[in-house]
Amino acid sequence: MVDIARLAGVSVATVSRALTGSPLVTAETRERIEAAVRQTGYAVNPLARGLRRQEARQILVLVPDIGNPFFSEVLLGIEEEAAARGFSMLVGNTAKDPAREDRHAGQLLTGAVDGLILVNGRLPPRLQRDRDFDGRIVAVSEAIPGGRVPVVGIDNAAAAAAAVAHLAGLGHRRIGHVAGPEGNILTRQRLAGYGAGLRAAGIEAEPDLIRHGDFTIPSGESAMAALLALPTPPTAVFCSNDEMAIGAIRALRIIGREAPRDVAVAGFDDIQFAGTYEPPLTTIRQPRRRMGAEAMALLGRRIAAEPGAGGDVTLPFALVERRSSVR
Amino acid sequence: MVDIARLAGVSVATVSRALTGSPLVTAETRERIEAAVRQTGYAVNPLARGLRRQEARQILVLVPDIGNPFFSEVLLGIEEEAAARGFSMLVGNTAKDPAREDRHAGQLLTGAVDGLILVNGRLPPRLQRDRDFDGRIVAVSEAIPGGRVPVVGIDNAAAAAAAVAHLAGLGHRRIGHVAGPEGNILTRQRLAGYGAGLRAAGIEAEPDLIRHGDFTIPSGESAMAALLALPTPPTAVFCSNDEMAIGAIRALRIIGREAPRDVAVAGFDDIQFAGTYEPPLTTIRQPRRRMGAEAMALLGRRIAAEPGAGGDVTLPFALVERRSSVR
DNA sequence: TTGTATGCGTTATCAG
DNA sequence: CTGATAACGCATACAA
């Protein structure tokens, strides 16, 4: 910067002002400075600027598994919005390990990042104690227990109810549910929606028709196998995510049956291969990318301490009807 | 830090030394300092440290599409190795847009990041001119034209040849190829391997049996449709990636045929759903995660200016035989 | 409108 | 082994 100052025949202060768009600079001097910048290819040092301004213009996203396509598409939305707002995106993989969560969260305490986006459904331990940074944290997709941090996502219960209504509308009365792991918030919300959907259709709930998996294909397969071993198996099944729905279809195939002929199957998420699978999956589409973008927008507003940067953001979902549920 | 110094009754210089693990500190003073640190929850400011040391302890990964599972698993490997080496990972989505590439690459010039990992197959324009940062750039998966930057990946030609050898070994003599977009390096390498594989099996190449797609499912579908419309269609097809292989299988299905009964199909990459698809896909497995990790390790060595931080790293691939190719 | 001076939080140099 | 101090590059308060 001192070079630019010399080249343009001004002080570094003026260069700084010109570069930050201060109105206190003559058009003419600004022009000289910009010329010098172009000539030398100079660029402001973000570390020095950050040190001075006490901000990093960086945000951190905590993800349990970057490799999971669901999360990576949320990341895409975050990145776009972050770039648009002049932020860079750091990504930390937690693998659900509290120690890693804490290590990454440390970046918020040190000032390495200005904000945090949680895609992993919980606050890192050290942040549970320390409430000083609540204003710089938002969650996406999955709510955080405690209600301290705002969430951006869909109405999971309503979406689950919509899926069940769809199956009931097809004439099914025995509708099973392959739920996620117990204790998980999404599991609870979708389970609640499942129950509400049954009620709305005038169907009596039957605890035996509910089995828990862990959101993986194999777990969906065994949950469905258990359902099929029932004296009176369900004629339709709503699964808490698409992976388990695929597992359910495999379980059918293994015993020589198939979806939707023998059992209708619906999933949740509309992952990339949901529409490509055989049969294509009926599912709930979440606006993943937009969820990421909205989360970043919210975080940006909170960091800037904008007044309206309030609570949760609920985005619309869509029921996507495909062959797996329709005869 | 000044607080710590006061608490421990030493100077900031000593605190700094203790915190950086300098041997020039008494065990006793170090203990006092560490106690003060624990008590206050103090953490070093990375911006100030970076400004002073002229390093950011951050690296940037340029990806064309974070949402793509192939890339996101490479990211996983990068993140793990980066964390292990004390680096944070920034992710920049380029969407193949040169302007975005340049904007992100700027972070290398400003010192915001210490190194760059390219997963998008090419150097951002401004870095093509400026060779000053060559020592801080590595590529993964896809080689960069020009040979200036070292690549971490598999031997794509050999892998393609192995896939073709597999199909030939099954007795096929008319083996088609659904290639990637023309001009793409991976396309060229795999196309070359396809040719080599045919030659090794004593099969004469036939230009008509080669169609180009763009690595998407629909493009694979139409490429395969064209192949099937030939007077004498191939009895086996090697596709340059799994998405196009899935498209090829769909093309078969549309005209009432199926894989592998009518045409054997092999893909490339072993993406997440390759093993789950119906039929499960025969494909080439790339060690994506390890590729990411090795790339980061290489970059780390280069940044540290370690002597042995030389050229390309070639990792082993594996031919995964599944039902799509076997009768 | 511009320049001077100071401090952001660290680390490295140089004395002691 | 420890302390004082300069410097990293920038942005702002204060003067002019």
C-alpha cells in the first residue's frame, strides 16, 4: 500500500480511503490511486484489514459429513450467498465428534471467523456454555435443541403429514413408517407429522407399524424387513429419508415383491438419485440450496447486527409424486 | 495476551514464547502461563499471528460444483488432512466460471490463503500469467493443462483399459464407449485407455462406437440411444463415468431391453449409488477421499518448502465387478 | 480533502 | 531464560 501511495503521490491514509470507497476523496486522486493499483496488481491484505477492523469476513460451516450429497448442496447455497456478501466459506467436518466440533468452534472465539452455520443439529459443547456468540450462529435444516439459535428449514412435520396424506389418498389404510434414529430432532418432527397425517385421514395409529433406522440404506432395509414380517404388513410405507426408502425397496425385492405393486413407498429429501432410482421415488423435496442461501443471508444480517435479523425461517417444501408410490 | 502476561507476572514476549512451544521457557513459568490461559479461556488471535508471520494457515479448494458427490468426498479427504496439519479449508465454488475462479484465486495473491487445491481441471486465468505461486498449487483428480502443477489422482488410461479388458474378457467384441465432453482431459485419457484396451484384446477400433456425453445422466441416455440405433449395436458399453452409465441403462430400458442381458454396461468413479442402482454398476473405483488427503499432504509439503515435495502422485484404482456387466 | 500518528495482537530481534 | 521494542499492513481519530 505504501508503494501505491508513493506511485500516486499521496499518503497511505488516502490510499486506504480510496480503496474503501470513502467519499472523502477527490475523483481525481481516486483515479490516480486506482491507476497505480491496476498497474501494480496490488490487493489489500485481508489479515491486516481484519486485525484492524476486528473482523475476518469469513464464516464457518460445521457439517457432520461433507461427503453426504444432502449437506453438500446446502453448502452450495451457503457459498453463493457468502460470496455475494463478501464472505469466504470455511468448512469443518465434524464426523459427529464433539472434540472436532469444539476445535472448529474455537475459530469463532479467536475471531478467525465472524459467524457459524450449524448443519449438524447441535451446538459444539464449548458453545453451549458460552452464550457470548449466540448472535453469530444460525442453524440450517435441523433445529438445535435449546431454541437459542435460529433455524432455516422446512416444516418437517407438515411435510411428513403431506406424504402420509398422499399415501392415504391412494387408498392405503395400513401405512407404516421407517423413522430415523430415536432422539434425533428430525426423526421426532417427521414422526409427529406421520401421526398427524394418519389422524387427518381417520386412520388409527398402530405402534407396531413404526420402526427406527439410522438414515442409511441398510437400516432402511432391515426396518422394512421387520415390517414385512408382521402378521399383517403395511400396504404403504413412509420413510424418514430417501436412503431408507431405497433400503425399503430393496427389502421388498429380496423377498420377491416390489414397489409400488406390493407396497407403496415414499421417502424424504429428494436426493439426487431419487428420481433416477428404479422405481423413481415419491418423496418430499427440500430446497436445499435455498436453505443454505437463506441461512447465510440470515447470518450476514446478524453479523451486521441488522435489526430485523430475527427468528426462524421456514421455507416451502414440495411433495414429488413418482412411481414408487403409485400403482 | 497482555492479560495473560499480567496474570502470570511475565512479559507478553514470554507468553508468546510459551504458547508457541519455544524451549526458551522455564517449565515453571510455562506452567504459570498455561494456568492463566486456562483460567481466562484465552486463545491466540490468528489474524495478528498471520499478519506477523505472513501466513494464514488456510488453504483454498476450487471446485466446479460442491454439490457433486464426487467432489464432496474429495473435500472430505482434504479437510481431514488439512485439520491434521493445522490448516483450515476454504471452499470456493466456481461453477466453471472464469470470473469466479479469478475472484477466488485472488485470495492466494492477497495472502488470505497459503495454498490452492484445484479440483476443476484448470488454472484460473490470472494464475496462468502469474507463475509466482506455482509452488503453492496442486491439482487433484484432473490434470491441469500445461504441466505446471502437480496432480494427485489415478492412472485414468490404465483404468479405462482395465474396464475394457474386463468386458472383452466376458467375450464381448463390439464394445462401445460413451465418452465425456470433447476437450476434457479425463475424456481424453479414458478414451485413450479405451483404445488401448481394445488393442490389447485384439479388437479393431470402430469410430462409430464412440459417442460423447457431458458426464450427466441425460447425456448418457442419448449417447446410448444413438449407439443402439446403429445397424449393429455394441453388445457392451464402457462409459466415462457412472452417471452416464446410469443414463445408458435407462436408454436400454426405454426400448425394452436391459443390462446386462442385452448389453453389458460399465461405468467409472464408483459413486455412492453405483452399488445400489438396479442393476448394480460395474465400475472403476477411485480412492476419492485418499486423493484429497494426498493432495493436501503434498500441498502442505510444498508450502513448507520441503525438498521432497516433487511431482505427481498416482494412486491405485480398482475394478469393481457388479451385475451390470455380468450375465 | 489530505496527512500524521496510533493501535489492532503477535512474533522476532536484540539486549540483558 | 526473560524483557523491551519494532514491525507486520491497514483503518481511523485528529489536525491541518
